[in-house]
Amino acid sequence: MSKQFTLEDLKRILLEGAGADESVDLDADILDLRLEDLGYESLALLETGSRIEREYDITLDEVELTNTLTPRDLIDAVNTRLAPSAAA
């Protein structure tokens, strides 16, 4: 069974690394909302990316990470990186 990165994983890492704006409910349906609209700017995304890389032992493309628009985009990018290592 391959390891999957989920929305719950992302929410945990976002909260650990950058916290959350009081006006944002991360338990709402946020999958297709813009990360910027959730209060996560590029610096917060870089921190989030670093945490994901350490925890999942993968490397994320910095340009791709800064161009990530939604939680779904980021989850897809992480799971794409996890897939080859699962097959190894």
C-alpha cells in the first residue's frame, strides 16, 4: 500500500508551520480554495513545503510549490512525488 498525502496531513502541517488566520475555518470545504485566500502567502508555503519534504522524505520543486494555488494542487504535487518511491 502506497503512502498518500491527504488534506488532513496538509492541514496539520499548515497549522504547525504557519498557524491559521482566525477568520479561516480549515475544517470547512477548502480543497479548491486558493491558499492565498486561506491566508498562506509564499513564505508560509515554502515553510510548509520544507516540512512536507522532511516528513515525507521527498523533494518538491520550489517553483511548482510557489505556483501552487489550492490545497488540492499541493496534495496532488506531493502524491506525485510519493508515487515513484512507493513503487521502488
